[in-house]
Amino acid sequence: MAIRLQNLTKKFGGQGAVDTVSFQVKQGELVGLLGPSGGGKSTILRMIAGLERPTGGDIFLNGQSVNNLPPQDRGVGMVFQHYALFKHMTVAENIAFGLEVRKSPKAAMKERVRELLALVGLEGLDNRYPHQLSGGQRQRVALARSLAPRPGILLLDEPFGAVDAKIRRELREWLRKLHDEMHMTSIFVTHDQEEALEVADRIVIINQGRVEQVGTPKEIYDHPETEFVANFVGPVNVLAAEVVEGKAQAGPLKIKAPGFQNGDRVNLVIRPGDVVLESAEEWEYGTGEVKRLVFLGDMVKADIETDSGHCLTAHLSRSNPDFDRLQAGDRVNIKVDMGRIFPRVLESGMDGWGI
Amino acid sequence: MATPSYQSKTAKFTMIGIVFLYFTVFIILPIGGMFAGAFAKGLPAFWRELTRPEAVHAISLTFIITAIVTVLNAVFGTVLAILLVRHHFPGAALLKGIVDLPFAVSPVIAGFMLILLYGPKGLLGVFFDAWGIKIVYALPGMILATLFVTLPFVVKEVSLVLQEIGTEQEQAATILGAGPWRTFWRITLPGIRWGLLYGITLTVARSLGEFGAVLVVSGNIINRTQTATMDIYQAYSDYNELGSYAVAALLAIISFAILFSLELIKKKKEAASNGN
């Protein structure tokens, strides 16, 4: 089922939670709503499910407006953040609930429950109660329960929020596989950018009730349209800069700034992975000193202070010859070709190793 | 930590001694005295007193009132709790305060309020009188009085559980296709069942033992509007101590049974909320 939101708005007691949100989800797509907590992501999800009534705007499922359709009639499945399993029912009874409501024949119901238990890898746990299961198992039961009536749309609210890190990674991969096998349209809410990048076909960045950007993980990461997106998705250096001769300049760093006037005050946003350090002898770029090195397994994080007094962080991958060689106190050549430029809204542009 | 010193052991046993003494003097001895009194002249005498026609009438009247009040409170208490916890409406805060009122008002005053309202000259009493319906000095008034003093039990217990279980399970049921009615029977009611049962048990206990409010509205007419507690008082006033002890012992036995089931329910309740 395809989903289209048009100027969707929700106010709680005069306070705006969701503000004219519009985006589309194609049939079969897996879309992640990403943004900070309290930004309105869950409210959007709950409006699609029919649990909240929009203050304004429209929701279309397969081209039909569902604004006045109760949740029962929307053909939507939902997995709640805290699972919301029926405590007084067994695993099998939980999964069968949606079928029982639809008055499925007993035999078909049993068969479907068995099928779903196998799908989520919980065979043999039919008669357990939710409190006898681990967090990951409860999550799977919640998923199986929501899938039982074969919904056209699956909504997941922070689906991995309440399980520990290792199980979370397993569940993510598993969810992606499941989605591909089931040919459903899915939307999940998360505040974890890594999760969104890994699982989603496309990401909708939501901040303070508004859509900041919609795009594939690569588009979002490489071409953030706002400083917020750049900051929220992936690590960044933010340097206060000024446009001089068509280039944003911060100390020795110069990045082309098309669309800006000379003299504009801007923020220069640079991914640590785009900072190239060279211990070469020719000082054609800006120079600086390595202040601190942090070993992070697959990479080394280097905090650099340029001779002009700017602070920035560089990431060195294992394949970089300097990975093992670099030492705190070393002088380095700093080369940056990639960076994004945003108008500086707040005068107190962050400038430092805030990563 | 070091092993408990000699002094702290003494202190501990002194404390335990005081607790036991307290319980003995204020609870165990009176109860023991009552049972001793009830069975002082043997089981046949006990039985004879218990089956006095006015005692039988009073006890059955108490049971009738208790049954009606419990059913009404269970139904309306649950509905009220759901309204107060789940729905926001103007005056909800006021209602929440009023729910506690019967705890604060003396039962005797509650009885008088009912007489003022439903009595022969009362605002509503005049109206009911015209239809030939007697409220005060009759069963309806006694039920109203008992309803008044027992109102908070079910509402409070069910409200607490409702708040604890939250709305996510109900929402999940709705999305899975269940209508409001099915969601209530299949999800909400099983969720609150132990709280509801606890509230019902408290209501039963209080209804059986209510004296003041019912005394005032009933007029205490023997064989007509006298309840078990009033019969106990009446028998005692008439120097029939054995009679009052016998009925009192019966009520006490029922209370113990209720207390015991209350403990069982509490354990179930705790187990249910632990099995989170």
C-alpha cells in the first residue's frame, strides 16, 4: 500500500507537535523517520495508524483519504515501542488476536500462528506468557502479532529501543530481510541515525514537527540540505567561516561557496572522514598539530588544532598508512576538499572538537 | 558489618514483645472474648440465638443489601474509574475529589444527608412520595446509604490499575481490529481484574459491617429494616448478650474469610504486575 501525507498537522492543546508534514512512501518501500526525541515522529506514526486525529492535513492510503477511517479499518499493523503485548494471553493467543477479531476459522488461525511463530523463530514458545520471554523475544511476538492479519502497511515505533545493543543489530538485519520477503510498505521511527542508515530505503528527517529532508541514506549523508541534517546524521566539524573571493574560509581551509556573497558569515560543515592529514614535507595546505588521538578499532579519531587556532576532528581508517604512525604532537598537513556551507543563523557557531 | 551486638538483640526482642502485646490487648483478646461469649453456652445455644427470627431477618437483609451494593459498585465503579482515568472532560478533577468524599464524611452525617434529600419532606422525597415509592426507612434508602459509604473502593482500586497498565495494550487491540466492546472485554477487563476483585472484596466487607449511615436512614425497625449490625446492638441493649455475640461472631467469621481472600488476591495482583 502506498502512503501519502499532505500538510499533516497535529496540535496538542495549542502546542504544535507536527507541522505541515508532507511526504510519500511507495508500495514496498521501507522508510525511516529519523530525528531527535520529542520531534513529532511517533505522533506522525500514530496519525497514520488512526490513534491520533490530525488537526489538519490529509493522509492517503493507496490514494484514498483515511482521515475519517477508524484504526480497525485502515489495514495497518503496528509494533509499539514497549511491545504492548497482552499480558494475560499466551504467545499464541497474542498472535491469534487479530485473526480472532476477524472471525477466521479455527484451523486456519492455528496454521497462521504456527507459520508466524516459525517466521519469527519462536517455535515451541506458543504457551509462554509475555513475562516469561526476553526483550528480543517479546519484540518478535509483537511483530508476529501485527503481521498476523496481513496488513498492507507496517508501522514500527522505535522498534529496537528497548533491547540491548547486540540483539538490536541482529533485529535490524532481520527486519530488513523480513520486509523484503513480505512485500509490505513499512515506516519505522528511530532516533538512532545508524539504524536509519542501515535499514531504510529512504529516510525522512523530522525536527520540531517539520520535515527537514527526505532522501536515500546516501543523499542524506552526502548532501544534507540543512545544517541540522548535517549535524544530526553522522559526525561533523562545524567551523565559523567567512566568504572571501567566493570561498568559505576558516583559517587555512577554503571551500567553494556558490550562491553566497563575499563577506557572508557562514558555517562550514566538514565530515571528519573528509579531512585528509598528510605528514608530507610540502606545506601547500594549512598546517596544524595533533592534540589527541582516540583509538576506535576500525578507525582513529584525531583532534587537530590548526595554526590559525581552529579545532577539527579527522577520522583515519585502518587502510591509511598514518593509522599506526600518527602520534600526538605531530605536525600535519591538513587537506579538505569536501564540505557543506550553511548560512550562520546563530552567532555562536560551534567551533571545536564536539564529536 | 559486625554480628548484632547483645544490646541490639535485647532491643529487637523488646520490640517484638511490644508488638505482640499490642496485638494481644487490642485485637486478639477482644476477638477471643467475643468468640468465648458466643460459644459460652455451647453450640446449640449459639445456633438458637443465630436463628432468632429477628436475627435471621437482619442477617438476610444485610446479605441482600451487600449483594445489590456490590453489583452496583462493581459496574458503576469500573465505569467511573475508566471515565476518570481514560477521558479528559470538564469537571473530571472535581469528580476525582468527590470520589474520596465518603472517606472523609462520617457515615452518620451521610445518613442524615440522605434523609434530608429523600425524607418525606425532602427535595426528592416529595417527588418519590407522589409515586408511592418509599426511600427512607426502607430498603432503597439503606442501599443508597451503603452505596455512599462504599463508593470509593472499586473506583480507587480500578483507577490505580488502569493507570498502571496504560493504554498501549488497548491501542494495540484497536489496530488489530477490535472494536471498543471487544477491547473492553478481552483486554481492559482482564487487565484490571485483580484490582476490581480487590475493590469488590473491600466493598463486601464494608457493606456487611456498615452501621451508622444505615442506622440513620433505616429507622431501625425490627423485622423490617434492621440489619445484622443493628441486631447486634439491639440484642446487646436488650441484655441478650449471647444473641449479640452470636451474630457478631458470624460477621467476624465472614470478615476473616474476606481478609484471607484479600491476601490471596493481593498476592495475585502483585504477581500480575511483576509479570510485566
